[in-house]
Amino acid sequence: MFDRYAADRGRRGVRSAAAVVLLTALAACSGSPQPPEGAAWLSAGAGGHNSSAVAREAIVSPETAWSRTFGEPTPSPAVIASTGQIFVAVDAPYCNLYGLDMESGRKRFCSNLGPAVTPPTTDSVANVYTGFAGESRSMNEHGQIRWSARVYGTPRPAVDLKDGNVLVVTHIGQVNVLDTTSGQHSMPILDLLPSPSYSDGPVEFGDPTAGVQDCADGGAACPVAAAPAFDATSGTLYLVLWRAGAIAPQLVSLQYTGGANPTLTERWSSDLLPAAVSSSPVLSADAGTVYLADTDGNLLAFDTESGARRWAIPSVGGTDSPVVTADHLIIPSTGDNTHLRALRDTGESLESAWDRYDLSQRGAMAVADSTLLQVVGGAGSQALVGLDVATGDTLWTVGLPDDAGYATGVAVGPDGEVVVTSALGEVRVLR
């Protein structure tokens, strides 16, 4: 189904159209290996499932190697290419996308993009996909523009479709499937909401940032607040959509066919959700269940075949996406200064796996193999802890500066490095 990907991978990251042709031919002849995707943290949620969990181990008791302060908030996790290149978005009016060297922290580039910068996504050869109001953009690891594509609205984080295409959904529900090499559309645009009609006369497209302010709360003015989840094996996509005139959003699944002439069709829509959703759906490792955390703190599970709700647990935690492990453990986002806990999905409901009432959550988390990585503590006493994800037992604790702030992201590098971003505008690498 996704046979174009192998042919396209060698073409990424080149600097000119002539180089594309030359390097692709050379790669085909030489069979040069590409870096393994398994060594990367490709998106805010680590990959298409948005699970924030990877199979590789993190370094035990890592120490701070370097930190860098931007002077403006870093509202989303860093993403890491398999080469070790770090990409991080900054909420700033000037340089708002940085490329950093994992080893030294040296700035490789800083790009001044437009308003409402999209959290980045990277691929196996360190190309980065981002965007801003009205535009999707790809750059190479040096910050050089590979292509730009106009879109209607402000892009949500891009999704690598693993076949030489990337999916870009805007906050107003426009779905674009773009060739990763050229940025050209690989199929007609799909509008999840009714688009303006030219039959009624001239169409004036509005401000591409209109309604973006509602995305943080999943409000109706932002019909698609977060990145979709994607399962490459089945070609299925899952996103939360607030349809025009609806009183609540729905979970929607799309089928992507891939191939030379890809298509997207709607598979199903769930019943109306009990509350707004501002975070991304998360798929289980077997892609049989999709999880949502809504803005009321509820945790919901849906069957991916039918869209039927399997269970809903009220007031489990916070509004961010949960971490989901390969053995059906769910670590919910419990909000600032609330205790850590893990739940197990039994198929029909949830049961408690463990609770750590002595640890107060201070932001995002991640799982590296069997270790849960979490920033904990309060004002004046923050730390990065490594916990046995199965039991909740502490494996190690590493102190952080008192002013580290709320962690907006925790990511795991190719060699087990831990990369922490904070709301105060800092990126910190521990190894």
C-alpha cells in the first residue's frame, strides 16, 4: 500500500532540483542505508500513534549536558531526527523555529516564520515540516527551505504518511496531502467542513489565524485543535472535529489509500463527545483503540473499527494526551502539581496499576522502553525522575534548577538522551 516511501526517502534533504535527480539515482544504484526511524522522536507524540512512548532505553541517571534559553516560551515538545538534530518551536515574533546540535547545543539555524507557528515534525533524514498562518513549509537540517505550500487556515502538526507524502490538516478542517519532496498536492484537497462556494459570487477568504485562539481550549472556533493520529499499517487517521453548528465535537476516522493516486475517505464519526478536546488522539500499540482526554478531565476509549465508545472514565486527569505503552498501560496527564498514576486498559474499563501520591506532576512525560520519564516537584524542588512504568517504583532521580518551570515536553534522543522543554523558554539535554 505504501510502496512509494522507499523510493522517496533518499530524495529528502537535498538542496536543489538537480541534486534531487542526481542523488536519487545514486541512492538507487548504491543502496546507501538511511538512518533508522526507530532512533528518532519524530513528532510531539514520538510518532504517528502520538503515544509518547518508544522502545529504546533512556540513559540511566542522566546529567545535564547543556541548556539553552530562548527568552520566549517553548510551548511544545522538541522533535529529534535520527541524526540527533533537535528542532524546537518558540513562541516569539522573530526567530521562532530553531535547529540545534544534540552534542553541543550549538544553533544550526534559526528561522523567522510567520504568526501561529506549527510545532514541527521531522523525518528519517532530518527534514522538518512546520507551518504558520496560511502556509505549510518544509526545510532541511540546515534551515534551508525545501518547499512552501499555501493552505487555508493554520496548519496543525504534520503527519508523515510513510509513502512519500505528508498530511497537513489546518485548524479549520482543510486536509492537504503533499509530496514530501516537492510540496505539490498528491490528491485533491479534502474539506472536512463546507468550503466557500464560488457559485454565489466572489469568495473572500478570511484571516488564516481566525479562531486559532480557541485551539488551546478545543473551542468551536477551532474545528481541528490538534494533530491527528495515524496508523501506517492500516492507513487509518483519527482526529477530533467540531462540525459547523454542532454543540460538541466528534472523533472522526479517515481511510488513506496511498499508492500512485492516493485517496482519503471518511470511515466513521463517533457520537458527540461529552466535552471539547484540545489534545491529540492517541492510538494503542495494536491500533485497536483510540484514546482521548477532554477538557473536563475525562478519559475516553473508542474502538477503531466501528467508532463505538468502549468506556469513559470521569475526572481521571488533565487535558493533555495520555502516554500509552505497548502493554496497555495508560499514564494520564494529571495536570500541574497533581500526583502520578498509571491505569491498565482491561478492554472493558480501566483498573489502577499504581499511584505515586508523593510525586507531583510538573508537565509532560514520556516512556523509554520500560522507564517513565517525568518532571516532578514544586517551586524550589524540581527533578526529572525515572520510574519503572510497570510498578511505579523510582529507578533514579536527577535534580533540575529551581526555576526550570513547567515541562512542555519530554523527548528521547537516538542514544537515550532526554530532552526537556519548558514553558519558560528553555531546552535542556541530559545524558
